[in-house]
Amino acid sequence: MIRPNSLPRLMHAASDRPLTLALHEAAFASSTSVTSLLDELEASGLTGRGGAGFPTALKARLIREQRGHNKFMVVNAMEGEPASHKDQTLLSANPHLVLDGAEYLASMIGANNIAVCVARDNPSVVNHVGRAIHERTRRSLRGPKLELHTPPWRYVAGEESALVHWLDDNESLPQYRPNRPHILKIGHGPALVDNAETCANVGLIGRYGAQWYRSLGTAATPGSTLVSVTGAVDHPTVVEVELGTPLRSILATAGADLDPQAVLLGGYGGSWLGASHLDVAYDNESLKPVGVSTGAGVIVVLPRSACGIVETQRIVHWMANESARQCGPCAFGLPALAEDLSHIAHQSRDPKAAHVRLVERCAVIEGRGACRHPDGVIRLVRSALEVFTDDFSNHVRGSFCNGTRATRHFATVPSLEREEELVWE
Amino acid sequence: MGVRRRSGSFVLRVNPILCDGFGHCAELAPELVQTDEWGYPILRSEPVPLTDAGAYESARYAERGCPRQALHIHRISEKKPH
Ligand SMILES: Cc1cc2nc3c(=O)[nH]c(=O)nc-3n(C[C@H](O)[C@H](O)[C@H](O)COP(=O)(O)O)c2cc1C
Ligand code: SF4
Ligand code: SF4
């Protein structure tokens, strides 16, 4: 039993090897028994940890209400965000907690299939999850079919419609969904998609109940969460924090630069937040008034020595390359944004005109992709325009910027060398 | 056929995955469609009342005339204020 007010929870008993099923059950032993899982999940107030922060119980209820004999529970451990390491860290320590949660969710919605999706580019996590699934299936023959799936890693491959499309024997490309809420389907079976960390939280709620769960976090955003901290830190790290912890103390725990210029919150489709806001509490209710969210639990720390425009340009360039290139406004618009940013960052070819174009193009592109990939990029660009306002005007005016000479970059992007050989199948 | 009562409004929507960006729709329904710098349609987002017969006609033209069948008219039923 984990004491109610204590951390870690998700990373309880974690070591450098994944807990075996027997050790897991000893470490997460519980004397409470939850009678109605879905009611308990609703009472817990858990929201999704994959980006959108939607109440997990509402999503589950929607799928439970669907007809269909062959429902699917999909665990999204694709972790497309380059600055995110939390799902792989969790699955490398407590894979069975994630699988517990997936089984609870499957029973809530009446699913007889559980598909755990890990990007094939991450062989050690694939191994850990494969072994954990093997341990469980060897022990029980009842219950839903538990399977590991390994789509290719791409930023948009973890978008839920792309993931479900891939599971349905297709390419991992996002789909057009004009009406929301949209029920995703694999064959004829309605599918519920939840992030791996969300599932692990459900694993805790199923064992210890909503009241226990709420003993950490805030009333509106209960529980704990995993945060990937990279950039100006001693070592890139994943920390588990109580929701509502001041941002500054998360940085301290992670060994980050405590006097940064800004932090990038959420992920590469998230927002920059200026250093004057470091005392804000890390939870979506408190972050909303300053225009940001916890997103996928990413914090990239930007030191004062770096140039926020250069960092943003590199991210946008990479994100443009990750477009699935199905929709015109995304396929053509994102490279155009990257180019505008490049002219501003490197003060080449009329940066002033590029700045005007950048703002206009954001307004033109927004909301016009089949998925939210372009909107994430626009959110990032707009937050950069706001947080680095002075830098933008200096760049546009042609003043010297120290940061553009920096050889080290803080928001890491995977190599762009493979630009032409994108794999979707 | 009897007279259809036209209450409510509509918006024209595009499936961006199907759309080829040749901009045919902007010619068929200029009051509802503009094109961006790459030729892809930007659709008027405010709902148009169904009583605006001219706009509705254009929308139908565009919907039928789109070579990729990427356009569809989305009807919004009238919500009574109370
Ligand atoms: C472009 C794009 C990429 C995404 N990539 C991931 C991902 O890698 N992992 C993930 O869990 N969710 C990802 N999401 C969010 C999923 O679509 C979905 O909202 C999430 O998996 C739902 O789980 P949750 O309710 O537990 O957060 C992505 C969304 C978008 C728009
Ligand atoms: S918006 Fe971009 S990433 Fe999303 S489906 Fe369209 S082309 Fe692909
Ligand atoms: S006519 Fe159809 S395919 Fe052509 S630009 Fe318009 S919506 Fe796209």
C-alpha cells in the first residue's frame, strides 16, 4: 500500500529494471476493493496525460455506451514528442501498472482487446512491454486479449486517429473527423485511446480508490504526474510531481537552471512561458490564465544565453517535416512558417516582411488541418511572438543577437537527415 | 413537393485530406470560399441562414462541382432562444 499523501506513486518501487508481475503485485498490494470502477474513475477527477487533458471517465463512458462486440482499449505509448521521455521511463519501471490500468479501462468499456502501442524505434521499451505482456498472458487465459503493437515512430503517429488507422491495417495517418465527439473504430469495434501514463493512473485508482487518489494534487486537478525536463538541466530527467507544485520547485527538483529566460511547456505543440511566471502552480487550472497547459508533461528550460527565435525556428522546421502532408494548409503552411522564422532568426532577406507574413500565415493556417498538428505549431509560434517580443523586434531591426551565435541548442530535434525517407506503414 | 421550410443555417466544410487545392470551389461559390496563397480553400466560418437562397445555391454548386468530393454542406438547426 502506498500512503495517501506520499510520492512517488506512478514511479513507486521503481528501479533500473522493470518490476516483474510478482514484485509489482507485492509493491502495489491493496486491501481496498473498488466496486464500480467507472464511478470511482469519475470521482477521481483524472484527466488525460497525452496532451489534451480531457476527463478520462467521460471518454470511457462514451465508448461504454457504444454498441459493438469487438471494442478496443488502446494504450498510447507512442511518445511522439522528442522532449518527452515519461512514457518510456514509466514502462521501463512499472509496465504492469500501465497494463493494470488498461485492463480496468477495458472492463469499464467492455473491450475484449487491449492494444498496447509502442514505437518500434524504441527496442528496449518494446522488450519490456513484450515481456510484461507475456508474464500476464501466461498466467491467465481469461480476460481481454492483450497485444503489443509497434507502429513506426513519427510525431503524428501518436495522434489518436492515426494510431487507430494504423491498428486497422493502414498507414499511420490522421483522419478527417468533421463531427465531434468522433468514435474511432478498429474494424467495426469502437476504440478508446488513452495515454500510457493515464492508464497507470487508472491502475492506481482501481487499486486504491478515488479518495486516496485525491489526497495529492488540487481539487480541480487531482493526483500526481510525470514531467520530462530537458534543456538547461544537469541531465535530462523525468520527475513525478504533485499537480499544483510551483513550476520553480519542479525545476529545482530536476536540477535545472533556476534563472532561465523562458520554459517551453507541454511539448513542441505547446507554448513558451516567460520567466516572470515561474511561481505559477503546475496544473491546468492555474496555467490556463497564463495561456499554457501541462500538455504532454514536457518542460524545456531555455537559458538566458540562448535565442528563443532560433530555438523556435528549429522546432517548427522539424514539425513541418513531420507533417503527414495530407492537407494543403499543413503541408505548405508549416514549411512557410519555418522559412519566415528562419529569415527572422538569421536576419536574412527582409526579416521585417517575414515577421508580418508569419503573423498573417498563422491566422490563415489555423484550424484547417484534418488533425491538430498545425494548430500546435501555431500555438508555439504565437507564444514565441509574445514571450520573445523584444528579441523579435531586435532581430527585425537588424540588431546583434548573441544567442544566434550559440552552438548549443536546448530544444533538441531528432536528426533531419532522414527527411526524405519517412515511413508510415 | 410541398414548400420546404428553411429554418436554421449552414456552413460549407472541406475535408482537407481529399482537397487537391485547385480552387474550383472559389469560382463556384465566391461568396463562401476564398483561397490561400497555395490555392487551398478558406471557407467562410460564420453560419449562413438557409433563407439566403443565393448562398445556399452556390454552396450546392460547389459541393457538386468539387472534383474530389471534398466539400459538404453542414446544416445547423435553429436553436430557440428559450
Ligand atoms: C499531432 C499529435 C500527436 C500526438 N501524439 C501523441 C503521442 O505520441 N502520445 C499520446 O499519448 N498522445 C498523443 N497525442 C494525443 C492523442 O491524440 C490523444 O489525445 C491521447 O492519446 C489521448 O489520451 P489521454 O486522454 O490519456 O491523454 C497526439 C495528438 C496530436 C494532435
Ligand atoms: S493536418 Fe497535417 S499532420 Fe494532420 S492530417 Fe493534415 S497533413 Fe497530416
Ligand atoms: S473544388 Fe474541391 S478539391 Fe478543388 S479546391 Fe475546392 S474543395 Fe479542394
